[in-house]
Amino acid sequence: MSSALSVGTVTETESEAPRRRLPFWSWPIGLAAVIVLLSVVRLVTGRGDVSASGTLSAALAWAMPLALAGLGGLWSERAGVINIGLEGMMILGTWGAAFGGLHGGPWTGVLGAIVCGAIGGLVHALATVTFGVDHIVSGVALNIVALGAASYLASRFFGELEGGSDVQSPPLPSLPKVGIPGISEPLGAVEEKGWFFVSELAAIIRAVTTNLSLLTIIALLLFVGTYWVLWHTPFGLRIRSCGESPAAAESLGVNVYLYKYIAVTASGGLAGLGGGFLSMVASNAYREGQTGGRGYIGLAAMIFGNWRPGGVLMGSGLFGYMDALQLRGGGAAIHALLLLVAILLLALGLWQLLRTGRTVQGAIALACGILVAVFWMLTETIPGDVTAFAPHLTTLLVLALASQRLRMPAANGKVYRRGDGH
């Protein structure tokens, strides 16, 4: 790492260098495989909503708040600061979006969400970086304080407004939506034909080109920008060095405290923007308890994504899809998805047995796949209580299956004091 920092080149740190990256061509092949699996599930179960454009559009809308929270967590933890406080920063963002939107329009609401979330990040940075408070303790405390602060501010500023109350704001101005004109109806016609693979592909294209909020596009661009900044600029290398070996970074002239402050504050701004998305896009008003634990799911998406932007986006998409499916299709749709889960578990088990030599893990995955398949064949729906819990259950299962390939930044969560490397 020291050689990379000293010459200012943008390379991987020594601890990350041996990791293999997926080639570019694997992404379209992976997408094609997902479309094939969705087509199989639709044909076998007869549930068109598992791959309908409406479900996919809703999944994208529900995934964005999780993705922004996870991206915020990535910035913080790449700099070595664990950010359990993402939930609290999202809560502050929901209120900031409502306050800004009511007083200055939709883009002022976006700015208000970022600023309020960044204030939460700054408080977390002050506690962990300057005062050396345990990162978990600081994050939990921030979540509690943010919940109380948002409740007080809502009653103070929204309680007497027309259409508002102590627990919600009046309706907020809408952000612009964009789309590619002239293709929605033809794609919808292809989707309704029920053709294998082709209809699913048409549904995906229709979902990402019709009535798409500008904030969704901005969020996706933030993922591209994060990847470029953190992995292709000297600034990003210095931030990542603070999460891998702050002592080595300091010895080469990096102001570790400053970079940690920047990263954690940016983390709060991104999480706050995720909260603003809930207020202004997923809904049209601030409501108390609006985040519903999505900050924690965003954190789980970041871990599932192995502290990388592409992985965070995929993990958030999975959880958003589960949210959308259980809201639109209920227990019957989730039951149909069990077939897909069974296929994936069986494929994972065989791959671990035949390619990686992990006998125990492969056997467990195969056993779980067989159990899920048997449950799917013997039942017709999922109870309502389990359906509502499906996104959270997915979070636990994915983390359990992915935990063995994860590697967080080496100095993540460790309290650092200036001069520790001397």
C-alpha cells in the first residue's frame, strides 16, 4: 500500500490486490440468466406478476432508498468508520426533504435531505473520529436521537399546517419524471404476449424507460461516480487507505482525520438522500416511522455487496424486488418465488461441491434447496405474516450464504489516534 500511496497512482491496496474481478462480459450473461429463471418461474407457476413491468418499476422505486443508504455506508466504512447510524441519517433526510420541499420546491427538498443527513454524518464523525467513541455505540445513539429529533421537528413545523399533523407533513411537490416516448405501448404489447425470455426482457426495458423519477437517475449516476472516485482517483485511494491502514497513510502525509470526516459526512448525505427519496418519490409526504428499518437493510446490502458499489446495487435490487413483490402480489407471488429460490440454492450447492470443494457448505445449500422445493410443491401460498417479513428474511438468508466470501476493510471499526503508527 505504501508504494501505491507514495507515487500517487490509483491501484488496489496490497490486501485487495489478490482478489479476482468479474470480467465485463459476465454481467450481461448474468442478466440473461436471471431473465431465463424469471421466465421459467412465470411459466411453471402461472404468476405473471413475478416479472411484470409494474413489479419491476416498483422494485426499482423501493430499491433506491436502500441503495443510497448502502452507498452511504460504503463511503464511511471504506474510510474505516462503521456506520450503524444510517437509519437515523435516513430519518433526518425524510424530514429535511419535507421541510425543504414545502418552503422551496422539490429540488430544495432534495438539498434539505442531503444537508440533514450530512449533519447526522458529521455528528457521527465527531463522536468516532475526534472523541474515539465506539462506532456501534455512536451509531445506535444517533438512531435514537434522530428519531426523537425528527418527531419534535415534525410537530413543531408541520403540526399547524393545512394537511399536516404532528406525525406527517402536507403533500410535497413532485420531482420531474422522464421516459423514452413512444416505446411503452409496444413494449407492453410484447410483455402481454407471454413469450419466453422476450416478454421478460420487454418488461425490464419498459420498467427502466417509463415514468422514471429524475432522482432515480441521479442515484444511479452516484453509483457510477462513487466507483470512479474511490477506485480511479488519488482522492479515493487516500480514503480507502484510511480504512485499510491509517497508520501507513498518515506516515505518507495523508490527513487521516480529514479524510474520515469527509467520507462519513458524505455517507450521511447519501443516506439522507435515501430518506428524501422515501418522502418525495416513494411517497408524497413525510410520515413518522417512514424509513421502517431500511437503513439497516441498506447496511446489509452494503455487506452483501462486499463493500463495492456494484454489489450494493445488486443487493438493494434484490431486497427492493422482494418488497415490491409482496406488496403487489401478496403471499401467492412470494410462494411462486420460492421455486426460483430452490433453483438458486440447488445450483449454488452443486457449484460449491463440484468447483470449490466446499463439501459442508454445498451439502447445506443442497439440503435447503430440496426443503424449499418440497415446501413449494406441498403449499399454495404463504401466510400473510411471513409475507410481510419476506424482505427481512431474504436479508438474513443472503448474508448467511454470502458471509464466507466477504472481506471488509482491514481497519474498519477500529478507533484511530493520530500518531498511532509511530
